[in-house]
Amino acid sequence: LEAQLFRTQRLESIGTLASGIAHDLNNILTPILAGAQLLPLKFPDADERTQHLLEILEINAKRGADLVKQVLSFARGVEGKRITLQVKHLIVEVAKILKETFPKSIEVYTDIPGNLWMVSGDSTQLHQVLMNLCVNARDAMPNGGKLTISAENLLIDENYARMNLEAKQGSYIMVSVADTGVGISEENLDRIFEPFFTTKAIGQGTGLGLSTVLGIVKSHGGFISVHSEPERGTTFKVYLPAVAGSEMPICDNFIPPPGHGE
Ligand code: ADP
């Protein structure tokens, strides 16, 4: 427990430091971006090479501004608006985006029961959780593969909660994002949720995806598990507490789960 606390404190100070730097960087990038956008308008007859250089300047200033935005939103922590929502709708929406934007070599499947319990959450943040996990899955399958998003209702009992420190007894929905990609080595598995940990090339990854995912899931009272086999694939499972009372019988023989709302 002590080690875990120490780790949390360390991550917090990384966050504080990062947000300070991000803030300053934002002030530096704003005039650079403004200049890069204004100059081509002021000099429409500039030679091709100059125009090309200005384009590169603008693209990179924008990339920097995006990165700064990510760092700031990560460090600011997450509160968000809470509404009672059906995660099935989010998954359907995300799957549609993936089918339109991911390479054709990646097959996208969904498997969601009709009676998935509701959760109380921020739909934008939960959308981001799913997108981040799916983008990582895509990056893990450079030669194509299979991405499956599935969901199920889950009752966590006393025994399970005892084994998993982060889980509390109660009803949850579990959303899993599984890929058939390169997998994660055991030594990296320990570090993937650390802010700025990335194995991707410079400019390809910020290392903030999973730490943002974890922050959002925790702020929703949930937790995450990861299972990975190098060369075979990775499955992330996100557990979110179900809204008490949303376990309404959809089918006639449904028995509502006990032990909630105590
Ligand atoms: P980034 O994607 O910018 O690198 P993340 O925090 O999202 O940052 O991920 C951290 C690292 O975790 C990745 O660089 C990668 O090594 C590993 N990782 C995350 N998801 C997967 C996955 N589905 N398959 C293989 N490796 C993964």
C-alpha cells in the first residue's frame, strides 16, 4: 500500500510539472500558430518553397497545440457531467467511426447484449476512453487484424472484490476492447498507465492515452484490467458501476441482482 501511495504521489507531481510546462508552451505556441496562419494570407504570391515551409510550420504548431491541450486536460483531472447513459449507444457510435476511419485490414466487431445496464457518466469522457483504447488496438495491428468491442453485465461478489483491491461488491458493466495485435511485454505491462510512457515513435504517441483512460475510469468509480500475450493480442477490460435500479428486467425471466445500493 505504501508503494502504491508513493506511486500516486509521484504521478501527481509529474502531472503538476507537466501542466506548468504545458501552460508556458501554450503561450509560446499561440503566436507561432497565428503567424503561420497569417503569413500565407499576407503573401499569397510567395514562392512554392516558402509556401511549403509555412504549411509545415502551421501543421507542427497545430500538433504542438493539440499535445498541449491533451497534457492540460490530463493534468487538470476529470470531473465532467454525469448523466445516466446507455454505453451500448456509445459503442455503436465508436464502432461506426472506426469502420469509416481505420484501415480496411482491421475488422471491427461488436458484441453487446440488448439489456446492458445503465451507467452514470460523462458521455464525452467515456467516448474518449473507448476511442483511446481502439486507437491503441489499431496501432498494435500494423498488418491488420481483428478488433472486438464487447460488453456484458457483471455482478461482483465478495470473493472477487477480495481478490481485486480496486473492485467493490456490486453490479457493473464490463466493456472489453480486444485486439489481435503485437501484445505487450511483461515489463512494459507494469508501466503502460504511467503518463508519458510510450513505445511509439516520436510524434506518433504521447504516452497520455492510457493514463487519461485510467483517470476517467477511476473518476467514474470503475477500474481496468489488462490481459496481453506478446504476438497474440491484448484485451483491456473496463468496469463501470451500474446505476442502481437500472438492472430492470428487459426479458421476462430476468432476476435483478441483489446487494446493490446498500
Ligand atoms: P501512446 O498510445 O501515446 O503510446 P498510451 O498511454 O495510450 O500512449 O499507451 C502507452 C503504451 O502502451 C503504448 O505506447 C504501447 O506500448 C502500449 N499499448 C497500449 N495499448 C496497447 C495495445 N492494445 N497493444 C499493444 N500495446 C499497447
